[in-house]
Amino acid sequence: MTTNHVQSTATGIDLDAAFQASNIQPVLAELERELVGLEPVKTRIREIASLLLIARLREQSGMATERPSLHMSFTGRPGTGKTTVAIRMAKILHHLGYVRKGHLVVATRDDLVGQYVGHTAPKTKEVLKRAMGGVLFIDEAYYLYRPENERDYGQEAIEMLLQVMENQRDDLVVILAGYKERMDVFFQSNPGFRSRIAHHIEFPDYTLDELLTIADLMVQQQMYRFDGDARAAFAEYLELRMRQPYFSNARSVRNALDRIKLRQASRLLRQGGTIAPDELSRIDAADVRQSRVFQGGIDK
Amino acid sequence: MRITQGTFSYLPDFDDDEVRAQVQYCLDNDWPVSIEYTDDPHPRNVYWDMWGLPMFDIKDAAAIMMELGKCREVFANHYIRINGYDRRYGRQTTALSFIVNRPKDEPGFRVERQEFGDRQVKYTIHSYATDRPSGQRYE
């Protein structure tokens, strides 16, 4: 645990110094910079950060503080950044001294639930042990509970999770993630989970502008660039694609970019001859417009 | 007779915080930790029983302490030790090993002398505890 003791004098406690000492500012700034949109999520993260900081100050001033419970649920449609935020969350909690190590262990039903009697408990325990000192992220948590099969071993994993979430709050933070509707059903049938999770955070869908900003960021990170026409074409593409089924926000953007890079590469090779080095990074409008989406098809 | 062996044999027994600190040291060095128990205290008994498997991919000592707690519940009156394995050498190398639990009463050992040809004597030690069958030795 990081113990940055903050001077408390007779005059008072220096909140600014405490904030500086917690090293939380760079992480929050990074979150702000690299995650587009997601305002409700960022607000909630800042709130949690403040809560933890104050809790620590209270502790140092000798006030009784119960360790706040930090188990969370992230709900939202695919590609809204749940996993990315979970990784950041682990870092933030580590900086605030809430978890000792700050690593993230991602688990799905397969990692927790066994195939036969007596297989589930050791599997779940194994994952829990690996996650201790950090954050356990359970993706699509509702698959743990299968009411249609009464002999399903998911219930066993759930009971074990609940027990550790309650008794070893100091040792790990559990984040459940999944689609909103299905998570709601899951919580209804497992009230134990609902009451043990203090923070329910909803991830909104991205707007068109936000998706474009995300695309710009990705293109830039991969050292490509849109030329003027291409960017307009991509905006058009997104607008069409958003209305189609199976649209999964940032993930769809990434997939679309991957296909665009594919088309750019084959265009360059077809064209042959000598090109300027700059051409290697330039994405042409034609690369975008070849997509099936413009003919009313679906890019999956 | 208090039996000592392993890395910290010359020190008094560790309390839980000290055990936790040692375990965390192992994990920070990327040494997988395992827990073993026995009720045969003979110093040449190297094969203790494993409590579960060696624990890989663990970052924080809390996980090991949880297992140790469970092992102590079941084998409160046994010897329990913690081992850290350094796997860098490509073979099982014990880097650190120390006793974290011991029976309330440790009856100790007696010396046995075996006389054979030409008045020669062989000496050996015999643990009083092992006079009783395994599982009933420290009841």
C-alpha cells in the first residue's frame, strides 16, 4: 500500500498536497485524454477517486472509516470501452492504495465454471487467487447464471464469488460487465450480487462525432492518415453503419479501419511503380468507399 | 523439543504478518509458492504432503495466506511449511522454505544405538511421534 503521509497541522489538512501526493492526477489526465466521450463514466471515476482520497485522509486523522466497497458493474453495449476502463480502474485503485498490485485478471464463464461435479470450486478459487491484490473483471457475467438448467454449476461459482467479495474486500475488487438488459435480469435473479455491488456504471453509446474522433485517434496511433475526402467518406460510412445491425461502437470502427488498411495495401500494390513515402500512410477515399456498406450490405 | 529446519531455522516462529511479508518477497521475485504439511518430523523426511498444487501466476500474498488459513484449519496439529521455487534454472529449485505451523506438543527424538560386529555401534534418532500411526500422532 502506498503510504504518502500528508502533513496535518493544527491549521488544517492540505487537500491539494494530498491530491498531488496520491499520483492520481496523471492517471485521470490520461483517462481524459485517451478516452473519447463516456462522460458519465469519467464523472463516476473521479467521484470514486475523491472518495478514496478522503477516506485515506480520514484514516490518517484517526477517524473511523469503513473501507468503502468498490465492487462495480459496467453495463453497456459492445465496444463502449468497458474493458479499457477496467484496466484504467485497476491502475487508479492501485495509485490510491486501494489494491496492492493493480493488475487486471479477465475471466469469463469458461474460466470460472467447471465441467463436472467438484470441478468448479477449484477453478473459481484459482482465478480468485490470481486476481488478489488487483481487479477481477468478469465479462458477460450473466452467463454464470443459467436458470434453464438447474444442474448448472454456475451457481457454485456465484456463491464462491459472493463469499470472497464479502470477506476479502481488502484483497480484490470485482467488476462485472455485460449488456444492460441481461445484467438487469442477472441481478434480479441474484440479489446477493446487486447488494454487494456499490457502483453501477452505465456506458453510453458513442455519438457519430465521438466515433470519428476515435477513428482519428486510432489512425494516428497506427501512423496512417485520412486525406480530406477519405475522412468525409468515413463519416458517411459510419453514419450508414450505425444504423445497421451488429454495430458495436469503437470495435466496429477498429474493424472498419483494419479493412480499409487492407484495401489501401492492395490498391498500392495493384498500382505498382514508384510512390512517394507519404503514400504509404495516406488513406484514399476510394479505400473507404469500396466497403459493402455503401451498397447496402453489412460489414460485420 | 522445538524442531527447526529451513531458511529461518535460527529465528523464532513468524507471526502472520511476517509470513505474509516473506511470501510477498517470493512472489515479487516470481517464485511460485507451495504449501506442504506432514506429521513425520524426522529431519530426513523430505517428502511432505502437498496442500494443493504449487500456486502459479499469483501476484499478491493474500491468496497464499487464504490457502494457508485453510490448511491450518484442517491440519492444525501438523507441521506446515511454505516453499518458494525459483524456476529460472529450468528445474525445481527451492529458493526458500520455512515452517509456519507446528503441533502444540513436540515430543522430540530419542537416540537409538544398534550394536553389530566387532562391538561397533550405529547411532540413529527415532521420533517419538512416529510411534503412533500417521494421522494420530499429535492428537
